[in-house]
Amino acid sequence: MSWDRFVFDRIYAGADDPWQVQTSAYERAKYARTLAALPPGRFASALEVGCSIGAQTVLLAARCDRLLALDISPEAVRRARERSRDMAQVEVREAIIPRDWPDGPFNLIVISEVLYFLDRDDLILAAQRAAASLAPAGVILLVNWTGETDTPTTGDEAAELFAAAFGGKVGLHERHENYRIELLRGL
């Protein structure tokens, strides 16, 4: 079973920045590497799954004509909306993935440090829905923590299950201290 919204509600109720996305050197380095892993150019339509408080959202928005950012927590969504309020191309919505997967097509889908919160069935369903919503020549960027977790899968398992269920090509695979990045391309 995947983590539910109430777990994340408690996490966000307890801290303004529960993942330290604004202050952590790890997060800054990971965001820089995430952006560098993207293909060059702009994206007409992008999806960010698990936007949290919007720190990465505002960085991605600079490369997107339209960016839909999703999070399971209403409080995270509120904070991300506030952070991106001056960015007309950004829409932030509450969603439970994979159940609430939005219609595409998306030229870019970014799923950063979210997949290991899903159980195997939800991981496979998320990969299938991502594949169905990806525009021709679109890409999916996965970023997964590789350290210890108390989640249904590890970051490594989640990335491998998602990539296998997605069925596309791995255009990039990088392993860094504490995280990994995959860039997937449709067939």
C-alpha cells in the first residue's frame, strides 16, 4: 500500500520546510543536477509530480511554457502556489498519484523523490499512466533517493520498476551520492 495523504499532512503541519529544500546543500546540488540532466531547450507542456513547497517548481518553470505541478498534501500545494504566484505558466494542484494522473500530452514529466512512496502496483500504474500521457519525443526525468527509507520500496527498486513498466529507452542513468537520475524516452 502506498503512503496516504494524512501522513504527508502531518509532515507538512510539523515544519515549514520538512525536506529542507530551501536550506540543504544536498537539495541545491540535486536540483542543479536535475536541471542539467534535461535535454536542451524549452518544454511546451511539463508535469512535475510531487512538487512539495515549489522550490524545484520555480526552477523548472523557467524552461516551460506550461507547467502543471502536483502534490498530495494540501498544505504543500498552498505553499507551492504562493511560491509560484507570479508565474502565469505554472498551475499547482492537489493530486494523489497514480489515481489522479492528469491528461497530457506532456513533453516533460519530472518525478523527483516520490516513487518510493508508492507500492509496486501503484508504481506500475504510474509508469503506465506516464507513458500514456507523454507526447511523442517527450522525456521523463526520475530522481530517487538511494538511502535508507521506511517506504514501500527503495529508491533503486522504485526507479527500476518504473523504468521496466514504462517500457521506453533509458537515455541517461547517473548515480550520485544518495540519489540517482534516469532520463527515459518513449519508444
